[in-house]
Amino acid sequence: MSLTRKSMLQLILAITASAVALLIPLQIATESQNVLFVKNYSYWALAATSLLFLCFLVQSRPISSWDELKLKTKKHTLGILVIFAATAYLHLHVDRGFKILNDEPVISSTAKNMYTDHISYVPVVTHVVSGREITKIGFVDKRPGFFPFALSIVHSLTAYRPENVFWLNSALTCLLLALVYLIVNRSVGKQYGILSVLLLSSLPLLAQNTNGGGYELMNLCLISGLALSGLNYLRKPDTEGLNLLIITSILLANNRYESILYVTVPAMLFLIKTYREKSLSLTWFSIFSPLLLIVPLSSYDVFQSNPTFIQTSSENFFSLRHLAENLAHAIAYLFETNATESNSILLSTSGIIASLFLALQVVRRCKFFIQQDTGLTVLLCISLVVAVNTTLALCCYWGKWTDPTTSRFSLPFQLFLVFSIPLVLKYDFKRTSPPAWMTVAVLFFIVSITSPHSAALNRQKDLVSMNTLTQLIEWVQSQPADEANLYISSHSIALALYGNASIPIELANSMPERVIWTSEASIYKQVYAAELLYNDGNNSYPSTERALSSRFITQTVHEELIDINLRLRIVRILEVSPSLAAPANSLKNLPAASPDPNASPLEQEAYLYHSLPLPQ
């Protein structure tokens, strides 16, 4: 293959654009500059990237006419019915609500601020005075911003409601199942597409995310979208479909930290197609597209530059010494049979056996997949990135899949297991459609095993503990709407999503005089604090990390039993006992002196800021 002058120029420009995209956020810009960039400009950058995606999607003409849509709908009626039935089924056994309390409310808070102010920001302390939110201290989140951006668009279209995140994940569940069906249908046939949808629906972990507030379903949809656009690109001539393939990978890079590695998939497929066609051709968009990666790379720099995000040493966060232990946890998770993990033993067993057969097939017919095949070749390129990301997850300090908050890291791997089963039946066993007994067996497994399994998981302590936030929010919302109250809670970010004034327990403990002043000055009618009480069999005690200061004199107004070992207690702050600390330490936590009655609005606002409990 000979390179023309135009091809050489395109390659040089593409390499230059890639170097610039890497150097600016990771070497040239400082940490504070990256924080400001992500905070103030990521919304607009993501908006531009999303518009480009829509433009390239329309240009790909997936359906060219209304008559074609009706024809395809009629052809795939059974598949569509299975997709909708599976979506409805996944909602049956798990309660809606935030499942991962340190992550999901933060994502929704970012989306709220993207909706209201078009900035990527999470306020930790929220005061609502005269119906107006006053926030001072917060942070730019470590997570890339595409999912919060998509949620903010939902808010813009339907009006802001905290529950919109659950509706978005419901829609994404349906989209994911549809994409899985389309990919398998285009690769091996529609009967296998139906089987794949059923196999994925047998996974209780998917049901938890369907009814949760996280971004895992968006990640799976974008991975599936990348596979579909890859199939489209390999099957069309020249550069047709390349722009859609690249922009899909860029959106995926903006969704999770490790998903940026999926930008290597367009590069792999481009090299394969160039080898097959013996010609090198790029579009102008593909040449300069690496510049769009500045946004997720800036988010990565925010993440790795802030020790509070890592919560352990940088050397210990990713380390090969975690791999063996975490791999053992992964195996225990995938093959657990006592309904204590959110796995599907059917998917784990059949998927891993299928993937081993598939690996042998790839080794035996490697030349065929490089030179001719389209269906499996695309999925193999994606599976390489899935394998790398799975290994990275298992090398992470937080990489134990048996932890309910970490098991979600297994979802891309389990998606690949779903694809492996129909592919091995076609490529190894030469079956044009799955045997009827196989589909019946999966349906039987879902009804008899998955359903009670998901229901049991919903009652487990780990998920119940997470759902205490739901109980707290319900109690707060039951208070009179005309009462302006301040709430002290470790869930202050989540409470602010519902329009409540809220501060963390740690802040309240550091300046109790200012907390009680908000009630005495009629800023808030009441001040409440929420605590979780653990029962060791003899006594109930609050978590040491979430215990309210003993200086607060309180009255219990509500208690709710979450499970046998856990209670939610809500107390009213009545007064504050005198401080035993040195005068210099206690005086700085007192409210500011009252301003002159004739003070200007600016002076009044300054007084408010110097009196409210806000981080110093």
C-alpha cells in the first residue's frame, strides 16, 4: 500500500491533534485551570459533541423512510415485544432509588447545576433563604460529565425533578436491550437477538441499575452503540461511517474514567479496513476529533490530582498486588449460587464457556477475522478494551466485585458474555438459529431463579442500608411545604436535590453556634439532624463518622426501623451547650455581629454569609 501526499498530510495532522489533546490537559494546564475548564466549559463542549453525534447519526440514514420503518417494525415484531417485556420485568423486583450513596447523588447534583447554571459543580453545603439557594462551598466532580449532561437535558425538556434520573435509566434500559438485539441480529440473526435480550435480563445487577441513579446503563448503551457503528463502518465503502464511529467513542470517553480507552476501537477498525482495502483515507473530522478528548482528559487530571478523590495513596490505588485477591472475589461473585450476589449463574457459566470456545475459534481462524469478517471482528476489538478495563478494575484498591457498590464494574464484562453465546453457536457450531429448548430454558431460569433472587437482594442489608436515604427523603418531604427548615445529614448533597437547605454533620459539629443561630434568627423555622443508629445486640449507637456533636441538645421526633440492626433517627436541635474549648477557637464559630438596620443589601448579604454555617 502506497501513501499519497494527501494521506501523509492527513496522518501528520491527526498525530499532531492527538499530541495536542494529550499535552494540554495533562502537561500544560495546571490542576486549577483544568478544574475551571471542566466547571465552566464542559457543559458546552458536551453539547457540541452531542450535536455532532446527532448530525452524524442522521447522515448515516439508519432508516430512510416511514415505509422502511414500518417494514422493519413488522419484521422484528417479536423482538420488539420481548425488549419491552424485558424492560418492564427488570423494574419488578428492585425498589427505585439511589443505590450507591457516595456516587449517584453527586452525579444528579452535577446534572442539577448543569440544568440551572450550565456549570459542572456539586454544592456540598446548600442554604435556602427566602426561597433562594445560597451555596458557597462545593467541588468539581471527578467523573466525566456526559451522563449528568444527558440528565440535565431531560430536566430541560420535562422540568426539573430529582426522579428524572430513574426515568432516564428506564429509557436507557430499553435502549440497551434494543441495541443488544440489533447487534446480535446483524451478526448472527434475530432469533439469537431475542436469546441475547433474555440472557441479559437474567442478571439481577442490571435490574439494580435500571432502578438506580448511576451511569452504568449509559456506559453499556454507548459500548453497544460503538459496536453497532463499528459494524456499519466495516460494511460500508471508504470512510463512510467513520465519523459516527469516532464520535460515539468520544461520547463513551466522556462517561466513565476508564471508558476513554474505547477510543482505540476506531483506530483498530480503521487499521483493519485500511489493510483490507489497501488504501488509507481519513475524513477531516476524524483528523481533528482527538481535540474533543480534552474534556475527559481534563476530568481525569481533576481526578488524579485530588487526594480526596483517591482516598488512598496514589501508589496503592492501582497496583498489581490487588489483582490476585480481587480476581478471587470476581470468581466468587460470578459463580455464587446462594442469591447473596447480584450475578446470574446461568450467564456466568454459559458465557465463560462460550468465550473460551470463541477464543479458540479466533486463534484458529485469525486471518479470516482480519481479512474478511465483520460481525465478530468488531466485537473482538471491543472485547480487547473490555478485557483491559476489567483488569484495571481488578487492580484497583476498590476492585472487589463482591462489594455491592463495586459489582457494577463487572457489567461490560457480562455484556461481552451475552454476545459470546450466540457468536460461538454460529462460528463454532454452525447453527443458524438457537435450539428452541435453549430459549425456553432461559425463560424458565428468569422466572424461577432470577425473580426470587432479585427480590431477595432487594431485602439484603447492603441495599437496605442504601435505601435509608429514600426513607429520609420521604420524611423530609412530609414536612409542611411552607416551613423553611435546615437539615443536618451525611446525605446533604442528596437532600439538596429536593430543594432542602442541608449541611454535612461534620460542618454542623464544627460550628454549632452558627447552626442554632439560624433558628434563633428565624432564618429557618427548625433545625433537624438525621443519624443512623447501629444495633450490636445490646445497644444502639451512631456511626463514629456520622455522630452528631454532644454539644447539641436534641429531641427525637422520628425513628424508623430499617432492619434488625439499623435505625434511622431524626432529632430536632433545641439548643447548644456551652463550649469547653478555648475562647479563641469558639469565638470564630460565632455568627457575625448584627449590621446596622439601615445597612445596604450588599452589607446584609455579607452579614448573612458571615453568620450562616459555611466552611471557612
